[in-house]
Amino acid sequence: MEVIEISSSSPEKETNGTPVRSVFCLKRRIDMERIDLTEDCFVLDFNPFDSFDTSNISGKSDSVDAPDLSVIAEKGQVACRDYPHSRHLCLSFPFETTPHEKYCELCYCYVCDSAAPCKYWTVPNGTHCHALDLEGWRDQRKLMKKKPVAHE
């Protein structure tokens, strides 16, 4: 197994206090399971999907703002898509680009801490669909948690 270490030329820590960490570049499929168990992040120098047809994927984009990186496959689950998450963190309906009233089956109200849509989701003067982790919404969330739970 050949391991290529990618690190800063300086032994100092980054300005935010995060130490520079090594990144493994895995050359052979045989070592993948072992490395997957021990490393959080590693680079594959081979195609892990032998039958994956890359001919259908275009490496070019007509968009001027096209990202330099394209994800063509993923392994495992994604927290803000596959597990319950606050509406403003939803990957299925990105908060910045979709109407806030939309939600997936795993979204919950940030203020009420209940499944979306809550009873205040789109009411005037309390549209919880717009809630996100900002001071005003955090205050409302704290107040909501202090309310007694109504038993039905």
C-alpha cells in the first residue's frame, strides 16, 4: 500500500487553531475496508465502482459559475438529508434556493422542535417556515420549550 501524505510545508497550526492533518491516497482496492475503518477521510486513486459508467457524465458545464468539483457518487448516509433535520438545514430543499414553505418528510420546525409543518408554519406574524439558527428565532425556540406540553 502506498500512502501519499499531503500537508502544509509549515509545521505551524492554521490561524483558526485547527491542526493540519494528513490525507491518505489509497492506491489499491484491497486496502479500502481497513483504511475505511481507521480514517475519516481519504482519497481514492482508483475507481471503486468497476461497473460504474462514466461515459454518461459530462466533465464540462455551460454555466460560468460551475464548481470545480463534481460529486458523482456517495457512500453512506447524509445527516441533513437522511436523518431528521431543521428545515433551514434541509438538503432536499436548500433554504437559499427554494421556498421556505416546502419541506421534506424529515424536516422539523426549528422553533417548535416538531415535524414540519407545525401549526405556525405559515401563519401571519409567526411563520416558522422561515426560522433558522439566529438570535430572534433562538429566543422564540427557548420560549416554546418553556411552554407546558398539552396532553390530548
